[in-house]
Amino acid sequence: MDHQVAYAAGIIDGEGSILLAKVRSSAQFRYPVVSVSSTTPEILEFMKSRWNGTIVKHKTYQDHHKPSWSWRVQGRQALRLIEDVLPMLLEPEKRRRAQMLVERYLDLTPRNGRYSQKMREAKKAFEHEFFHPSTA
């Protein structure tokens, strides 16, 4: 077992998010994103060194608040990370979302970006199910 992958799965289970995001509000569809926030930058540097992505520092609004950072990876890099950690994720909603992305996202996303009406409807239904599992 790869201990780094198991460690990353634990970080994502506890402090991370698996989501679909838009580049801009006018974008037609969302893309996979994995993000982790922490007050320990070394954890985020570890994630970046293994799966790329970017780290941003958050503004500290109160003197008594600790500095904090966020790391995020998106698109196909996020899918690669999700494939790596999926067998070890324990948090049920994150596991459900990860499973959906690994099993269906690429099949619903043409590389040329051209969607037929049927493909567009299938992608929108996927996004709805991703965010509203009980109503799908």
C-alpha cells in the first residue's frame, strides 16, 4: 500500500472537498476540483508535490486567527488524484462523489468540447445528481 496515498485520502476525508466548479459563472458546465484548507502549509506542500495544483494564502481578518492556506487541483489532475485515493476514502458523501467522477465524468465530457443536445442533457443530469443525490 502507498502510505502517501492513504495519508492524502485521510486529509481529503477530514479537511478536503470534492466538487464540480465553473471557471466563470457563464460557463456551460462544471469541472472536477479537489481542495484542502489547512493552517499547516506543509500538508498542502505535500499534496502539491504529489498531485500538482496551486496553493493560495488566505487573508487573516483577526489578530488571534492563525494563518491559513488552501490547495486545489482541478480537471484531469483532480481525476487522477481521485482515482488514487478513492479506494481509501471513508467519508460517504466524498466517496459517492469521487465514484461518480471516476466512473462517469470522462464519458460525459467530449475532448473537443462539442456537445449534442442529448450529451448536454446527460451532463446537466450528472451535475444535478452530483449535488442533489436524493432527488436524482
